[in-house]
Amino acid sequence: MTREEILAEVARAHKMPVERIRQVTNTFFSLLGNALAAGDTVEVRRFGTFISKPVQAHEITIAWTGKRHMVPARRKISFRVGKKLAERLWRQDDAPRQD
């Protein structure tokens, strides 16, 4: 599902203009990105947790050339699925999918 498809579905479900939903969604993702860039953890109850961890600079060896290369420090983002979402994803799939 693409971002545009999500916007259209939310707009239809709430009988709101897509442009208004786009503004709200952009604000949400902007806040999420800013928090993760600052090193914060973002928890969305019943969905999951986005975790931002620092990774130190380190040196690697490129296998096919044998040359050493320095990888700069960066932030690693991971996602830990929430309990309710996990239950939906990993339950026995008896019902047919609605694609």
C-alpha cells in the first residue's frame, strides 16, 4: 500500500478532503522523523515502537579488494512490533484476505 493509497482510504473513511489528511499525515511523519533524528524513541500504542540508536564509526575491509574503509557514525532506526499488531499478524489465518 502506498502513501497515496493510505491518504485516499483515510479520507474516504472519515469523509474529509485528501489534502487535509495529507497535511495531518505530513505533520505526523515530520514529528516522527524529528524525534528519531534527535535520538528519541517513538511509541505508537498497539502498533509498535520506533527506536533510534547511535552506531559508532568503524573500519571495514572490502572483501574483494582488501582495502580498508572508514564507515562514519550514524543512527540506526529499528521497529519493534506492538502486542496488538503482532497478534493480528501472527494469528492463525482462517479468514480470507481482503486484498
